[in-house]
Amino acid sequence: MNIGEDVLNLLKEEITESEYSRYIKQLVYDCENSNDHLAIYYAPNALIAKWIKSKYTQKIIHLFEVKTDLKVNLMITLKQNITTESVKKVIQEQKPVGHSLLNPSHTFNNFMVGGSNQFAYAAVKSVSEKAGELYNPLFIYGGVGLGKTHLMQSAGNVFQDQGKNVIYTTSEQFLNDFLRHVRNQTMENFKDKYRKCDVLLIDDIQFIGNKERIQEEFFHTFEALRGVGKQIILTADKHPKKIGGLEARLQSRFEWGLVADIQPPELETKIAIIEKKSEINKVKLSKDIINYIATVIDSNVREIEGILSKLHAYSQLMNVEIDLAFTKNILKEHVQESHANLTMDTITQTVAKELNIKLSEIKSKGRSKNLVYARRISIYICRELTQNTMPQLAQYFGMKDHTAISHTLKKINELIKTDDDFKLKIEEITNKITAIS
């Protein structure tokens, strides 16, 4: 495997599998003509080349820097178009690239703040205004795809604009860098790099757990930086106390400054994120589509950009407008995969709990207003989130046959169009159910 393929594999971890297979996987890296300053990929046709360039140029450049410490110019073209002259022209026309592992698109302005991340956002924003003075280190933890890296790099970009020497890296890259310098007997260079910067940002610090040698080195790096008032920001998937194999002295130091967590976003925040990402990516979506996407994605906010890219690509390639039916069709594989473990029991139990009604009552023939309301919501969500047929739904809910289910679904869809409270309740409960799955 070559460096170009390594970079695409890193990109694969950040986008949907279907998008990777359909577009990114078709890129072929040109080892012969690529070098430390230029990465060349071949696409199978001009349309795919144009789409990938518009969506992923900066991301691919960023991932090259993550892997190599070098920031390259990027060329995505068709193989028949490549010539010595065209390569020279690209190098001449493109602006020189600076050295920074920070993603320039990660800023405070495009980070969506909600109740789930407000404290972490405020802490990082404060640190970015007074490096080394407030919370040092600042330790941010939370699940995958919730915005830890975005926040950290937002501060890094502010520091860099102030002219500070900023190093952003992952714990894996820090380890690899350390081992390379040990092998080459150039540890002084390693120490100069990490102990003389103004700001050190390290992602996924939990991976140094159970690695004594790298913990020893990081301890001395930490002490050297903090001793002269340099800012340290770390992220992890869990609180310092819960990182397995972490030395007590490092655990205590990680808690010296401030520990802030990021929780999965609530429905309102996910909707705001989708609206913002749609605006940034120039994808026009109606309110119904935005609400639907918010209910089918789980807690991983990183999926949003992949979904928007997929919708935009399909719309452009197939020359159709993005409406709700189109969105549901495009995302059906995603929904099936996300909700594969959902059962009608799980859904109905959640509805019963949310509406303070017994499960047995929802499945009974009772006709009180509250029971009919709960039954309708249960039937609708079971139809949307599971692969059960209408006859199966009828049997489960004790109804006569599939025509009774069909009539109920028709009534529900009418209510969704006319009763905003009913529609919102379905969205809220659906969001809780998908979080469970």
C-alpha cells in the first residue's frame, strides 16, 4: 500500500461507506509522478473528478499532512490528461502551501453550540483568548464524532492567526514520531519540536494508555511546556480517571486545569447543525428533509456531512431535485443499517414510557384519546424504522388486517401535515429510539 492509498483509507473513516465505495475508492494514486509537494490522483471520469475536487480537496491535503508532516498540492484529473507540462503548470499555478496540520475549515463560527456542548465550547473559546493563563491543560472528552477535534482545532487556528507556533497531532502520530526519532537517534530534534512550541494539541490521548515508554516521554513534554506557561489541549473518548493503563501522575496532571465533556446532541442541536452544514455545502433542503435526517442519524455528528454530500452527489448526477421521498430512498441503506437491531417491542416500550401508558394498553383495543394517540405514534414509528410489513404490524397491534394499518397510516400522515405538536412528538420519540439503537 502507498501513501496515496493510506490517505484514502483515512478519509474512509470519516465519510459514509457507500460514498467511499461509489466515488473515493475509484481514485488511483500516481506514485510515479507524485512527490513530496504534489499528490496526483486519477478519476474514472470528469464528473467524479469535479465532484471530489469540490468536496474533498482540502480534506485530502489535510490527511496527507497528518500522514507525512508535509502539506502537498493536490491534482485530481483523468489519466489521459496527464503530461509533464500539465504537472509543471499545476505546480506553477497553485499557491505555495504552508505547514500546518490544522484544518482551516474548523472554526468557532461554524461550530454549532447547543446544550450538549455549550460548556466545552465556552471553555475552549476562553482558552483561545488567553493561552496558558486560564485552563492548562484543557481536557475535552466525549464520544466519536461529537466535535472534539473541531473545537480543539478552532482554538488552534486562532492561535496560529496570532502568530503562535501550534502543533496539532494525534497520540498515534506522536508515538510514531517518537519511534522514528529513536530509530534515527535524533531525539534532540523530537524534543525541540514538541517542547519549544507555543501550543500543543493532541487528539485521542487515551491511546497512550498501557504504553509506558511514550507516557514517560509525554510526561516530560507536558512538564516542559506547562512549566513555561505554554497551552496544552487534549481530547479523549473518556474522562482521565477512566483511561485504562494511564499512569497516576499523568491522570492527575490531565485534571490540573479543566475537564469538559461533550454529550450527544439533542434533536434541536442536530437540526441546527444540519441547517448550518447545508448552508456551508450549498445543499438546499426543506424543513421536512432536515428534520428527517436529524431523526435517522445517531449521535455521530460526523455522519451529517457524509449524508449531505451523498444527497448532493445523487442530485447532481441524476439531475433531480432533493425532496423528502428522494431523501428517504437515498438513505434507506443507512437507516436499515442504523436500525437493524430495532424491534417493535423496543419502539412500543419507548413510546409507552414517554407517554406514561402501559405497553399492554397500546396493544389493546382501547379507544380512549390517549391510547389512540400512543398507538398511532407506535404504528408510524414501527413502519418507519423496521422492515415489518403491514400484515405483521396488524398482527402485533391486534388490528384486523393490513387495511386497518393502511387506514391508520393515512390518518397519521394527515395529522403530521396539519398538527405540528403531533409531528414534533413523533420526531422527539423517534430521536430517542434511534439513540437507543
